[in-house]
Amino acid sequence: MSYIERINRLRKRFLESYDGFLIMNPINLRYFLGFKGNGSLLFLTENKAQLFVNEMYYEEAKRDCRDIEIIPLGRGWIEAIAKGIKKEKIKRLAFESDISFSTYKRFASFLNGIDLIPEEGIITSLRIRKDEEEIASIKRAAEIADLAFMHLKTVIKPGIKEQDLVAEFEYFIRKRGSRSSFEPIILFGDSSSLPHGVSGSREVKGKGILLIDYGAMYNSYCSDATRTVHLGKPAKEDIRLYNIVLKAQEEAEAMIKPGVSAKDIDKVARDIITKEGFGNRFIHTTGHGVGLEIHEPPRISSDDNTIIEKGMIITVEPGIYLENYGGIRIEDLILVTDAGIEVLTKIGKDFEFKGGTL
């Protein structure tokens, strides 16, 4: 889908309620224009599309945004934009609800007489389903990330540090035209009980759990996956815990198809873990959307009524986290299709670590 088509889809939605739309979020500017600069604003009406850009990004904007009016800005940028908006004689102007309050106050002071209305649902409804180009980029990001994971398996040896593995991952994907979609979470032993723990100087040695949460970014689009392995032969209780999480993950994935709700997917995974007595140790949602951002709608959680549709890309990542023991999380990246799902994470799920490639 072209950027002009994306803008026109937005126009069709917002013109039902508003005369214009202001977009400042850099991620949304990237979605509608492919523009990667900061400090910029897109102003849309039925017949006008203007990109106001910081002077530092003017050349970049002229190169990347060919079908839109580009206006360079210096200091006093809000006042300059407001003057342009008032010329259009609009009455109801939508803006993204996540702008700062101070920015809102400054716009309101210059745009007196215009109703300023925070809006987030329209853009979310457009971005939540991915088009063919977006899907292709996310698939490539997932492929690069999986290759990097397999590389990590070849360098894990006694004495290597968590932070060394993070560096290995990031160097591997950088050489392939990518970068991390988030800082990898690589945790050994009981530190793996921290769902979003920070990798440090802890050495990987002896027996224990190694949790690797990883993702790459390609053409601005993210991937996300997690695998948990056990160094040395796991005990029966280790295997039991792992299999509980694996069952929760696989059964949740099995029910995904267009028409089911996000909260029902969460319930399947959560009920399995709760039945085994670990419901209070499954301390995050079952998943989330992925796209230009690593966390996007929908939330695969008990309070999200979003109906799953074809073209959504979500994670499924149940986990159990036990203090002074460790954590187990298994996460796949999932594309929703007409028939059900396509699993974009191609790495196997063997628990016992045997080194080398999978």
C-alpha cells in the first residue's frame, strides 16, 4: 500500500467527524509518509497535506516525501503551524492524544476558536492490520533475529557473560542490515525470574535456565520472540514447569483465528497455568501486537475485547516466574491469516541445551 493510499484511508475516517488532523508522533509519520526525521508535524484536511519539518530534516523530507507540501520551520514553530492551520478556516481539529500537555496548551493558545479534540482510535484502527509490505518487512526481521539466535547457540560456553551474548546478537544483526527492536533480554539462572530483567556481567556457567528474549528491526518493522533453554540436564521439576508453559503457549496459538477475541486467547493460556497452581506467577499479558513499535495493539490480555482479524501480527508469550529459581517464557510471533495463523518464529522449542544450531 502506498503512503498516499494510507493518508487517504485516514482522511476517509477522520472526515466523518473532523475537518483536519494533526500528526506529530514520529512512528505515525513513518507509517503515513515513510519519513524518519524528528521534530515534524503532518497537517491534513480534505484537500491539503502539509509536512512542517525542522530545518535540520528539510533535505531528508524533500527526498523521502515527494507527493506532499513540505514547509521548513525554525524557532516559533507552533505559532507558524497555527497560522497555516487558521488559514484553512476549520472548526474541528483532531490531534493525537499522546502529545504533551504543554504542547497542547501552546496550540490551544494560538488556535482559539478551533475545537481541538484528542483522537487515538482512528490511527490505531488503521495500523493494527498489516498490509503486504509491512508483513514482508516483519517476516524478514523475524528471519534475521532467528539467525542471530542460532548464532548465539554456537558461542554459548562456560564463563561467557549475559552482556557478551547481547553484544554478539546485536553485532550479528547489524552486519545484516538490521538492528535490535529492543535491547535483548538474556538472563541466566535465577535472574531469569525477572520478565524484563537487564542483562549484565553474570556468567553463564554450570547448570541452569537461560532465557533469551530477542528481536530485530528491518525497514523500521519489528520482530519479537523468546526461547528458554536449560544448560545441563534439567531436573524433572524443570521439565514439568517448562511443559506447563509450552502447553499454554501451544493451546493459545491453536485457537487464534479471525473472529476470536484477544481476551479469549489470554484466557486459554492463563487457565492452563492457573490450573497447575502458578496463576499468580504468570505476571504479564499473554501477548501484544507488533509492527513499527515492539508493543502495539491489541493486548492479548483479560481486559482487551479486540476481535482478532486477518493481517494482525501478535505475540503469544505465557510465562512462569519463580523467585530464587528462575523464569520460563516461550514466545512466538504470529501472523493471523484467513485459515488461522502463520508462525513467523521458526526456532524450535527444545528445552535441554545441546549447543550448535537447532
